[in-house]
Amino acid sequence: MMEISKDYNGKSEILKALAHPVRLCIVKGLIENQCNVTKMQECLNLPQSTISQHLGKLKAAGIIEGERNGLEICYKVINEDVRKIMKVLFE
């Protein structure tokens, strides 16, 4: 049997992180327009704590990063594979 490489494990983790409707929505929104949690909250109509939990999972998977700007953090998608996946999903 073929041994599962680290590459497969990494890609699997990315897919797991994306496999939630709220996280898909967050990533799609961030690709279209970098923004902060407040803007996401207005858009998704969810509590800030819920959005922060989802952002944490996306960050842990290496999909997004946040850049502090004064009191707010602006998030952006940093993973090119994820950009490709989103393009295919939403074309």
C-alpha cells in the first residue's frame, strides 16, 4: 500500500478547514476584499466570537493571516492553492 505523504496530509488539512459554510464564506469574502472582523460580522450576521473561532481555524491551517493596523486586524488569504480551489468552486 502506498504511504500517505506529508503533502497529502497538508492538503487534507486545508480541505478540512474549508469544509464549513461560514469558513467558505469568509475565505471567499477575503479573496474579494481584505477586511476585518467587524465587516465580516456585518456580512455574516454572526457573533464576533464565532467569526474569531473560524478565523483561528483558517489561520491554523495556513490559509489566512492577519495584519494588525492600530486596533483592528486586517485578514487576507495567503494560500495560493486555496485561491485556486475557491476559483473552481465559485466560477
